[in-house]
Amino acid sequence: MKIKTILLQGTALFFCAALLISCETSKKGKWTDADKKKARTELEKEFSKLNEEDAAVFSTKELRDKFINCAIAKAEQTYSSFEDADSDETGMSKIGYNCGLALAAELMPSEEYEPSEELEEIDQ
């Protein structure tokens, strides 16, 4: 009877340890897939709220995806989690601005676009 109890306790302890080890947490430079998915969902929601004129700038899914991918990558390098990024409206606005500039630069022929300023730094 004691051996069965020990085996059950050992099995329960093993599953608890495996569960704790498998739980991922985001950190600066490496967000979990769940945090990246939350960020993508929130950014897509924001696109749906744009007025007609602003929405026309991101008229194709390809442009929206490039912008979203840029924003998530920059946020991941700047913040330790989606929640941290989501709570810093000013910092995320700078990221949006920088991603917009980067996308504009990519779309314009290089001889027509000469940025007058460097991209804004995000204070953290």
C-alpha cells in the first residue's frame, strides 16, 4: 500500500514539475507566442477602427501585415511582455510612427525619399 502511495505522489510531483517547466513567460527580446498573438489581435482591432482616409493608407493585407510585424518586433525588443507594451501608449505610438516611416521608405523609390530625421528612440 505504501509503494502505491509513493508512486502516486511521485507521478503527481512529476506532472507538476513538467507543467511548471513548460510554462513560458515573455521577456524582453523573446515574447511567448500567446503575447505575440494578443499583440496581433489588438493591432488588427485598431486597424478596423481607422477612418476611411487612414484605412486607405493600409489598403492591402500585405501592408497591414508588414506594419503589424514591424510593430510586434519592435515592441518585443523594447518591452518584457505584451502587458508592458500595452500599458505604454506613448512608447507604442513611437513604435507605430517608426514602423510607418519604415514602411513608407520601403514603398518609395530611394531617390525620392530622404528622411530628414533618424527614427525616434524609445525610452525604457
